[in-house]
Amino acid sequence: MKLSRRDLVWIVPSGIAAAFFGWFGWRTVKIQFLKPDVSGQPRWEDGEQVRLAALDDLDEVWSFKYFDYPLAVGKLPAVVLRLPGPVPGGLTAEGRHYAAWSRICTHQGCTVDYVKNTEAGAVLYNYRSDHPFFGCKCHFGAFDPLRAGKAVFGPPRFPLPRIRLEAEAGELYATGHETPLRPLQSLSTSGGSGRV
Ligand code: FES
């Protein structure tokens, strides 16, 4: 069949529109429904041992402390939480549960905040949760500490990378980080894409 110039006038724009909506639909499905669970133990990369706090300093469930974890390229903003129960990649010491994460959002690298007040979080981050979470102001991403940092809302797909914790003589230390350290670590060495 020979196409006339008049046919092309509607076929080409229709093809472009179909391709765009197909891509947009697939991207939406990926963002909304294909956020990976965090079920296993992380692959750790050893790092400096950094004292974070005395175990007693995090004196109640959901207490937290921000800290900087040293990397070769600079300091990684991070947060340690005391949790109501164990999560993969966390630490249980003296009958209490802790876990720590990078605060660099896996979407586009903004710094996430720990949102302890869930009512304020619903207003500020457009995400309603029955327990504290991590929120990213840039595009309203949210991550769930009870699911080991899984991305649960907004554009991020990948979980927050975990920081390895160890306890010694009543003190809490960070001693390494999960790899790949999304979104900072080279994707060519991670075997996957950190982008949506
Ligand atoms: S950078 Fe965090 S949601 Fe986009």
C-alpha cells in the first residue's frame, strides 16, 4: 500500500502520541507498583567505624539521630533509628532494635527527613502513615523504616541504602554501608539502574 503525504500527516503524529502514552503508562506502572521489597540482608561494603551514640541515648522506640558517615567522596548524611522490631539489615542489641540508612533520596538525590509526626507528615509530604517514615520534600517521595527503607510513595523506586550497625560495650557504631549505594554509586558496577 502506498501512503500519500496526506496519510503521513496523521500517521506520524499518531505514532508519536502512541509512543509517548505507552512510555508514560509504563513509567507510571513502574513508579506505582514496581517498588522492590527489601527482604534480604544487604551486601555490605566495609567503611570507617564511627561512633554514633550510646545505646541508652536512643532511649525510646522511634527516637533517632542524624549523623554523617564518611565516604571517600565526602560525607554521607544518614540517620539511625530505634525501631519497635527487627528489620533486615538492622541490629538487635540488648533486646532493642536499631537500623540506619543513607538520607540521600534514591530518586534524584535530595536529602530525606525523618518524619516522626505523622499528622504533620501527611500535610507536608502528602503521605499518610500510621508510623514515622522518611519523607523527601523535592517530589514527595516516602520510605518506610518498618520495611527496611522500602520506597512506598512518590517517584522513588529503590529503597534507601542501609548503613551497617554494630554494638560494643553499650555503644552504637556505623561500620559500613549497603552496596550499591544508590544513587551515588556508579550504576555500571551495581548491575542495575537507579533511575526511574
Ligand atoms: S529527589 Fe526525592 S522524591 Fe525526587
